[in-house]
Amino acid sequence: MLKKLLIFLKKRRLKFEMKILFLSDNFLSDYHGGAEIGVFNLAKGLQKKGHSLFIITITQDKSGVGESEYEGIKIFKVYSKYHPFLTNYFCLYNPQIVGTVQKIIKKNKPDIVHAQNIHNYISYYCLKVAKKYAKAVFLTAHDTMLFSYGKFDDYINKNDLSVQKVFNYKASALGLLKTAKKRYNPFRNIIIRHYLKKYVDKIFTNSGVLQKSLEDNGIKNIATVHYATDIKPVFLVKEVDNFKAKYNLLDKKVILFGGRLSPAKGGEVSIMSLKHVIEKIPNAVLLIAGVKNDYSKYMDKVAKKLGIKENIVFTGWLDRDEMNLAYASCDIVITPSLYLDAFNLFNLEAMSAGKPVVGTCFGGTPEVIKDSLTGYVVNPFNIQMLAEKIIDLLQDTNKTKKFGEAGIKRAKKYFNMNLYINKMLGWYKKFVI
């Protein structure tokens, strides 16, 4: 009798369906960054497991306010717009949205509230609101914004050009003040830690490095759950050739770089390293996938000054199918971030597409790619080192293929979507069932 009861309870546990709310400043925006893609992938994965998903997100267009649905996910868009000078105050309590968020949560009665990026608009106060109505509240830190005011690089010794491995991530008050400048709020981090400690059941990070950086800055109760991705679809040779022809990549050695184009992502060092690469491999090109902005104009100027403008190709923004074609069309991928880039989904997407990666030693990249197995880990401040590893892979097609195949295996084994979803569900159920 007891055995039958245990089997019955186990089946009920397996079939248990939850109502899950995500809080995210951005969702299905015009530009899908790595964190936003991660949120969408998690939402779809949980939905496929039979759970109900709905999202509260922000719009700065009053005509966009209201309820809608996308692929079975209910989306509530709330209006908020304020002067950027107020960010480090409104991130704690945003009077424009708190009341509306509370009404939505109260009406929909979620089992789980999982906050994602909330440090610009939704605000940390909404964690307190969520705790009032949900059985459990979680937060995923996609970056260092729980303690920093921007891209965090204070811990890096920029005079040491070796592949650095040991870091102290404790942020200094002076460093935070220098980053925030007039936007500095001396109470910001104290209040954030208060909300996290009192109203969040568990904090997740997407890399062990990010977890350590948070712990070094007084934030505890953390578990690391790495991002995941689906293996890329196989394209017909004609589709790939058409993409190459569109961007004049036929008969070229293609190095792919992308994401938000900025100094911190390594835009300038990528171009500077390309100068050295071209001396050995004249038909090498840097394919830059990302929204054109002021920094892309600067990158273009740097390339022109170095006399390699013809070896730079800007695609502008690519949708997911086009991005997959970009991976299929390149020989290697580079991710030379110059700050604590917590995970960088480019690493994983490249591996799952069978492409070796030359990636930074700063942040979570070394947890994803394995040096001399699926790519190379370098110090991107060392332009010569970055260039040498790119040259090594472009000149050795057998090694490129070997690294690419190892990358696919690693992605399938450690970063597959089913594993990611099940780990997250395991944490949810610990607090709900």
C-alpha cells in the first residue's frame, strides 16, 4: 500500500504544472542580446514541459502598453520612461510601474516569479511585491549589475599580457564612483543586497566566475546554471553560398565577431589583430554581425587608418536564421571581451555550429570553450597573442575541423537545452512542491 502511494505521489510530482512569471526589462525587443535570448529559450523550454508562462516587460512606447501573446506566452507590457540620470534610483523603486506590476501579479497568482534583467526599469522593489503573492521568487544575474554600475573591468591587470587566471573581484568604492560619476547612489548596493536577502529564495548566475564576483561583493545564496542552446540546423550548401555571396565572403577566410558593438566587447582589438592576420593570410576578413552604431563607425575609422578597410564586413543586425548562416559561413569565431563578460552566448552558439572560438580569459568564456580542445583562451589586451591564435586556426584546417567537432560534442553534453531546463525546474520544485 505504501509503495503504491509513493508511486502515485511521484507521478503527481512529475506531472505537476506551475504558473511561472518572468520579470524582464526587455523581452522580444528590436535587439535580442544574449540575456534576452537566454530568457526566451528558458520560457519556451518550460512551456514545452507543460508549464504556463507569462512575462511582465517594459515598453517606452505608450501605444505598446497592454496584454498580448507570442507563441503561447502571455506578455504584459508596462510603460516606463525616465531620464537616464535617475537609473540608479529608479532601479531600486520605479514609481511608474510598481502599482501596475503588483496588480498583474495579484490577478494572475503565479507559483513562481523569476526575475531576469530588472536593474533599469522593473526595479528591485518588485521582488518584495512578488514575494507577497508567489510561492517562491528567484533572480538570475546575467551580469555584474547587482554590484557594479556598468561593464566591470576594475579587477583586470591591464599591464599583465599573459592569460590571467586568478582574480579578486571585490569592487572598490572609488572604482564604482569613477564608473557611475554623477549618477552614483551611495545607498544603491546596500538596498539591492537587502532585497535579495529578504525576498529572493535563490539567485542564479550563468557562470561560476559571475557567482564568485557576486560573492566577493557580499551577495550570497547563489547557484550557477549555465546557459544552453539548441544545436544549429543544417543548411544547404546553396543557402550558405548565397549568404557568402551577399557579403562578398566567397574564397575568403572568415573570422566572425558580433554582439553589441562596443569597446568592452573588444571591437578595436579585433581590428588591430586583423592587421597582423592579413600579413600572413591576405584573404582573411572580419565579419562583424551587430547593429550599426557610433562605435561601428569608430571601428570603420580604425580599419581605414590601418589600411584594412577592405577586409572588414559589417552585416548590421541579423535575425536568428541569418545569424545561423553567419556561423555556417565563417571559419572561426572570436569573443575578445575586455571586461567580466559573464557567459557570452556567442561562445556556445559557435561551438554548437561546429566552429572553434578564440575567446577572452576574462569572464565566463573559459568555462565554455576549452583551451586547445574547442578553441583558444587568450588575453585580448595582447594583440599579438590574439592574432597568432587566429592565424594558427585559419592556416590549419585539420585543427579547425577537429576543434569544431569537439565543440559540438561539448555543447551537446554540457550545454544542451534539456539539461538547462531540467536544472531550473529542479530548483523551482524544491521551493514549490
